[in-house]
Amino acid sequence: MIKVTLIKSASNEVKSVKATVEALGLRKIGQSKVLQSTPANLGQIKKISYLVKTEEVEG
């Protein structure tokens, strides 16, 4: 499991980056989500790595 926290705004980004942030369920700065470590999620996180902070969570 991975905890993803939005630390920067995606408002000035291209559509695909905004869509990726929204697809991960992040809407506001400081909001966190715990996600499964699937290849799809890891690819999305890698794409927006400069906007989010990630950490490993047990569970």
C-alpha cells in the first residue's frame, strides 16, 4: 500500500496531468489517499511525482 499526498497544485498543468491527479482521488492540497501498489497506480504516481509525496504504508 502507498500513501499519496498532494503537495503542489495541478491547476497550471496540462489536461493529462490534471486528469491523473483526479483519477488518483486527490482534489485539495494536503489531501492523502492510500492506494494499492498496482502497476497502473505506480505509473500514475510516477507521472505526477513532482506534485505528490509518497510513503509506504503497511496494510
